[in-house]
Amino acid sequence: PNALQNFPININELLIEQLTPILLNYLNNQADLEEDDDYTLFKANCICLVLLTLYLQEKIINQLIEYLNQNLDLTRNWKLIDGALIVLGCLLKIKNLNNIKANFEEKLTILNSLL
């Protein structure tokens, strides 16, 4: 039997409900001046978000799409555009994208118009 079966907390729910919003929110808080070779909290945050996406797969799609819906508008705010690109990269890590294909293509179109 799975060792986590009898664990009182569902770790996936905890990751989705508690950690994912923190990681997504931090995408909008990167520093204005960063050296390319510096390892920063922002870069660590991005790595955590990618790893979380690889682990949760389809279970995290709603949070990623919600981030895009809230933060991807027709502004020239580079932090929001950068965050959206990172989230789109996370979506590409999900094995089964069929159920979000239309929404994904719409977001790519918006991003393309901003670049």
C-alpha cells in the first residue's frame, strides 16, 4: 500500500492550495535589476514552479490558467509578461494539454502581440 494513503493531509491538495498561489504571486515581484549569473529568489521560485508542475501535471492547470487570466493583459508591464512566459513554459511541461488547447492558443496570441 501507498505510505501516503493513511497520511492525514493530502499533500497534493496542500501543494495546490497553499504553495502554488505563493509561487505564482512571486512571479510578479522580481527585482528590476538582476545580474544574469546571479542565483536569485526569483530564479529559485521559477524552478520550484516548474518542478511543481512536473509533479502535479493536470492538477495544476486551473491555477496556471487563472494566473494568466489575471495577469496577462494588454499592458507593457515586463514583469507580468515575463511571469506569463514562465507560466506558459510550465504549461508546456504538462503531458496532456488537449483539455486546455483553445485557452492556451489564445494566451499565446496575446503574448505574441506584446512581444
